[in-house]
Amino acid sequence: MSLAALEAPDLIEPLVGYRQWRLHDDALWSPFVDFRWRRGVNTARCGVAPGHPDPPPGHDCVCGIHAWYRPCPRFGYATPDFIGGVVALWGAIELHPTGVRAQHAAVVALALPLSHTPKRRRVIGVAASLEVETVPARHLTDVAAHHGCPVTPELVPTAG
């Protein structure tokens, strides 16, 4: 077999990204689609245009597991049902100006609410069931560094 016939991934280790989830029924759910996050590998599915020939994330579709390049805005931390965290991403990947869409992801850490409220207890319970750690939001980037590499600024496409 010639070397030209071999394909190597562009990145050897997973990427890391940041996202938010809804807390519902003591589980993490994607905020805008009906997708319950599980312990370990979560694989994207296309509910928008089923049947496109490529696996999610489809290039001409919006499917895939979405994540931001930087920790999420903190608007969700004051609500009873939104929580932020870190994911490791791999497989087919599409980079966009504000974030990434991936084929596979795993939750690696959840942001721990600062106050000792029922939400904090729920987050700790969900993290235990997912077997991931909880950390203050300010430490998410430190935790992310142990689970993959960030998308460097020179790889981020410009808008337009």
C-alpha cells in the first residue's frame, strides 16, 4: 500500500470545547434539541436532514455536537436549569467562527454553582452519575487542558 492511500487524522488528541446543558430529570439534556447526554461517548445524530450521506456534522447541515471555543457565557448560572461545562470532542469536526460541531463528545467536567442551593446538589448528583468532576467555573480551562487540546486561534475561521 502506498503512503498516499493512508489517511491520518489532522489532530491526534481530542479537542476540548465548552457548552451548556439543561438539568432535567437528574440528567443533562441539550438545550435546544431532544438529546440526553450519557456517561462516556455521546454520538451526534442528525434530526434536521436525515439521510445526508456524511455522518454528523454534515457540512451543509446544522447537526453535530456543538461547543464553544471558550467557556460559556455565565447567563445560565443564575437559572435553575442551565449548567456549563467542558467536553472532549473527536471524530468528524467542523470549525466555525464561534464554535465547533463534532461527531463524538464526552462530558469531562461540570461547572459547580457557587452557592449551596438545590441546583448545586443536582449538579453534583448528575456529575456523579456521569463519573465526571465538578469544578468552579473559573477552573474549567485548567480541567480542559487535561482532556484534550483547545482549537488554536489560527485554526478558527473568520466570519463571512
